[in-house]
Amino acid sequence: MAPAVKSLKTRRAKGAARRQQKRRVAGMSATELAAAGVQAFRAQQYEEALEIFEHARQVVDPKADPQTALNVNNYLGVSLRIGVFVLPGERRA
């Protein structure tokens, strides 16, 4: 199979997975979103984890649930560090 065709199929599959993920997390609480983000992070799906944590950050009420707000922001920072700012081949902390 030609690389361009394989790449197109991969992009379509990733796009479909993202749309399915958005539908799945739409009605979740911040605590449930944080747990789903941690699960994605542990599966090394860093982009998905970032999206989930960002959504959780928008949903959480820091005054009503400060611990969850702190955890979500921490998870978001760690996901950014590991998933985005670490270059391929670079040693992860």
C-alpha cells in the first residue's frame, strides 16, 4: 500500500476516534473526566489525554471542588510536558 494512502487511512481513523471520544466525555463530571484522562495518559495516548484534561478544566468548579481542580491542572501540565514538549528520542523524565 502506498504511504499516502496509508497516511490518509490513519488520519481518518484518528479523526473518527476523536469524534467518538468527544461524544463519550460530553456528559461526564470533572472527576470522571480526570479519571478518563489518566487512563488515556497511562495508555500513552497523550493527545487524547490533553483533550480530556482541557475539557475537565472547563467543567470543574474550583470553588466547589478545589482538589479536583488542582488535580486536573496538574495532570494537564504533566501531559503537556510528556506528550508535547518531549521530542521523539529524548529521554522522558
